[in-house]
Amino acid sequence: MWIKALAVGLLVFSFILFAVWQMSSGIANAKMTGTVAAKDFKPMAEPEKQITIHKGGDVRSDKVDGDYIITVEVLQKDGTKKSYTVWLNDKARYDAVKVGDNFDVGPYLVR
């Protein structure tokens, strides 16, 4: 009787370890750093007011002039490059990034 209980316990424990290992591989793949290949600003016909809720729960209202877009090329494991389009909602962040800089696209894709 106790042998069956031990076998079932080991089986459940093995399944839990496998599940945790599988879940962590997705997060590891989300950490992707690449090179900024292009920057693009698409102005709006008329600036709009956006209301955003931040992690701390505070609400902020900002005037948005357009879309701040960067293209980041990330080297894949097989040696090819994959382009990711990242929309930035902050003009200061957009201005700070230059073509050729390293940029981590992970936080923008995992949200």
C-alpha cells in the first residue's frame, strides 16, 4: 500500500517539476535584446489626450502627438535576424533611443 502511495507521490512531484521547467522556458525566451534598426514617428492629425493607469494604481493623463515606433532586430538561435516592432508611449524614451543601440524587447512583448 505504501509503495503505491510513494509511486503516486513521485509521479505527481515529477509532473510539477516538469511543469515549472516548461513555464520558465517561455520567460527565458522573452528576454530578447537586439539592435535598433529603425525609428518612425507617425504624427496624428490632431493631438489626443490619453489616460493611463500605472502599476501603482495612479492615473495619469498625457497629451499624445502620435505613435513612437522603433524596429528592433533580434538575433535568433539559428543565426537569422527577426524584426520586432515596438510601440513606445513616451517621447522621452523614443528620443533617448538611437539607431544602432541595444534594446531589450522582452518587457514590451511579455506585458
